[in-house]
Amino acid sequence: MSQARILRFYLDPGLKRSAEDGRHNFIAQVADVARGAGFRVEFKPSTATERMKSATRRGYSMFHMDEPYHERALTMRRVYHYPFWAIEQSARRWEWRVAQARFDPGQVDRDAADKFARYWRRRLFGKAQAEAGGFVYVPLQGRLSVQRSFQTRTPLEMVEQTLARTGARPVIAALHPGETYAPNEIAALERLCADHPRLELRTGGMEGLLPACDMVVTQNSAAAFNGFFFDKPAILFGRVDFHHIAANVADLGVEGAFDAAVGARPDFAGYIWWFWQVMAINAGRPEAPEKIAKAMREAGWPV
């Protein structure tokens, strides 16, 4: 059955106001693409009730970061920093098109990639430069004692494995400032610190730790992607979209991943360029509307 040409965005309050006022560049471009194909555009609150109703409403649904659980829904999400976005049929980053694609360093536009990576390093991190600080940086996320479906170990086990495989180097584990940790999780980390004097526990501090660390070990924290701007190898204990040049525990095992990361020198600049400029939607570029339309068409939307 043909669907009504209605596109409904389901957005949190601040984002909804910005979109309704036309102040959100990317959403405005998505809306313009839809209107150009004859759609009416509406903005709805992103509550569980409203998203459930979307499946019974005629037309199409665009969620923000939430799982697009029915066949006429897509989700949009910022690709770590503005103005880069993705429109996908899954909210799980490791299922995104870029995650399934192959990165070929031989296809990199060398000059464009080097300039692009330099520009965005300065844009995001100012005058910070890579240095050799001699420590391993472990950015933590949430639920430290639980092994979730996309993880190969619990975050606490990841810290233990890092301590076991990094010799005498200091290890700095950083709690996420936006997470709330249970007392038993903090107690477990404090016990590890007591047993391993070279383990230091901090909160946040990514901007200062990334340029100076030797490598980043994480489940799938965006800190590992940001580390690519400073040519820092990454070890991933979880699944994510930016896995291509990292050492993946799921593929290599723990020992293999740590061995692979030592001295690793992938094409960091080329990867950043490919990941953002080729595979993502750069809302600041003139080709953004066509990339938006392409993502919608691949999902079967009539645009």
C-alpha cells in the first residue's frame, strides 16, 4: 500500500524547537529534501508513546538516535562532531553502512585527506600536538560490571586485561563525566588501583590525555576516534562504526589486539577523510542534500 507523503521528525524538546524555527542546519536540509519530493513535514515530541504511535500513522518517521523499529522509520545521528551526520536503518553504529564498508587506503585522495585531517584537528583541539607521554589511556563508558551484547568483555575486565598486557606503562582509566556509576563499580576500580599502583583513576580529561597517550583502549568510546587525529592506535573491546583501522578484540582476541596495536601506523588522516567526507553526510557541503536523498532512497523512501 502506498504511503502518505508525510515525514514526521520525533525530537527531544530543545532539538524540536530548533528544528521548528529552522535553526538546525541538518534537520532543515532533511526537511527540504522531503518537501522537494512532495512531503509534508511535521515535528513530534520524541516520547516513547509518540514513537510507538509512529508505526500506526501513515507516512514516514525520522527518529534522533532512537531505534527505527518499523519499516517506515529511519534514525539520524551526529557522527561524533558537527556537521557530520548519518541517516541509518539501525541505531546500532556497528550495523551502519560505514561499518560494513571496506576502507581502502589506496583510494584516498592524499592531499585532500592530509589537509582535511589537519584542519579538523585544529578545529576540534586547537594547538594541541601529539606527544609521547608513555601511558595508556582507557576511556570508560557506563555499566562497568556488565558485558553487553556488543562487548567482548566487561569494562572492568577490559581494564584488567590492559594492566596485564601493557608492561610497566602507567594506565589512566577515565570515568565518563556524563555517566552515573554505582558504588560497587567505583569500589571495584579502587581495588584495582590499590592492587596496581600504575593504574590511575580520573574523570574526563580527554582533551589533555589524547595527545600524550601511547594508545587508546576502550569498548567503543568516541575518544578512540578522536585519538586518530593524533595518530594514536586504538584497541576496541566492543563493536562500533570506526573499527577499520583499530585493533579489534572481537577479531584478533585480546593478545592479538594488543600485539597489533604496538607500533601500529595506519593511514590515520586518510581514514578520517574517508569516514567523514566520503561515508558521512557533511551538512556543510553542497552535496549534503543528495547524500540525504540517497540514504532515504536506499531505505525505500520515495524521494
